[in-house]
Amino acid sequence: QVQLVESGGGLVQPGGSLRLSCAASGFTFRTYVMSWFRQAPGKERELVARINSVAGTNYADSVKGRFTISRDNAKNTVYLQMNSLKPEDTAVYYCSARSSNARSSIRPVDYDYWGQGTQVTVSS
């Protein structure tokens, strides 16, 4: 059974940091592009960061310089280090996977597997 299990979300003050983790199982992790999406209330789900099978990365403009995505293929885990957090970063964050053999995409509907999401709240 395919599983993506996120952890590390919570409440943090503006300027603080969080590290999200996503543990994957049930598919060939090393061959998949792994991504983090987020969805705030009343907003569409958006791509935050992605990392391909050879560790190349892409980031949304809104998080460049603040967030870092990484992967550990030996542990089937992808991470999102979030620094200098802003209230605008408040959202449910989702881990997702897409086969590296598929056409690249930033559309949520094109991704194959999804975690349950973890809440990140940035507030004073």
C-alpha cells in the first residue's frame, strides 16, 4: 500500500522555523519527483517546492531563500526546512509524489500520491 506520512507541523511565531518530514512507502521512492504543496483557507492548492530523482530543486517565488527541500533515498523520506516564517505561510502542507517518467507539472491533479497533510500556523 502506498503511504506518505507527514510530520513536523505546528504553531510557530513569525520569524521562526519548522522542519516538515514525509515518510514514503509502497513505491520506488528514488525514481519519483517529490513535492510539497500547501493550501490556505479559501485558496487553491499551490506548489511550494519540489525535488527530482537527482536532487535538483525548484521553489515558489514566495519561499525562495527561506525554504529548503531535501531527500534521503536510503530512508525514503523528503524534508522541508522552513525558516523566517511569515503569517502568509499559514496553510495545510501536503507531501506528494509524481513519477520521474511523467511530464513535469505544477498542477496538483497531475501528482500520483498524496499525504494527509499537516497544519502549519504562523502567528503571534
